[in-house]
Amino acid sequence: MLYLSLFLKRNRSEYYDKLNAVRTYGDFEGWIKFFFRGVAEISIEATRAILRLREEHITLLMASGFATANDIVARFVEPELLQEITGKQLRRRFAYVPYLEFFTQADACLERADSALASEAAPLTGRMSALFAAITEKRSFP
């Protein structure tokens, strides 16, 4: 999952400049380049965080040498890296807690960023909607 709102919040000034340039000059290309730069940056950050998490846990796993599957699972359950989610004794399923927390934290950050951006960008987004409508209907923009 990518949370572009975090990028927009970090680059708030440029975000507003790009929106204003679309409204004032019709600079859609500048907006699209900015948007794709955001997608790329957020993708790279998410990938690095997940790979870092993976490497930390592989190191933990390899430190123990030979082990059975149950030994490995037990080693990951104790520090709460895995959490059993079925309540069963056989055919159990586990949640990979740090990985899920990565997305939970991102969700919380996204909610904060979305609410901040929504309240600040409301006047601009209304104007942008009118501009897009004018373009698609080929009429003049007020």
C-alpha cells in the first residue's frame, strides 16, 4: 500500500504551487510529474522499510541454526513477531505482527495527513473540480 498523502503533506508548499499552476496556467504536466515523483518516493520508502524488517527477522532466524518448524514459530511467537490467530492446536495460522504494524502505522499517518490536507485544500479542490469540468465540457473557466 502506498500513502501518497504523506508525500503531499511533506511537500505541502510544492503541492499547492502545482495545483495553483494547473488552475492558473493549465500546467497539468507539472502536476502529473509531481504526482508521479510522489508515487516513486513513497514506493521506495515502503520497499526499504519492508526489506529492513525482512533482514532483521532473517538474522534472528539464522542465529539459531537448525530447527524444526515449531521451534522457528515458537522463537518468533515469544518476542511477539508472530501471533497465533486461530485459537486452534492444529493447522494454526499466524499473523506477522511487525509487518501488519507497518501498515497500521501508515494508516494512522494517512488519516492525519488526509484530514490536514482536506481542510487546507478544500478551496483549491473546489476550483480544480470546476476547472476539470470546464475542460471536459470545453467551456470557459470562471
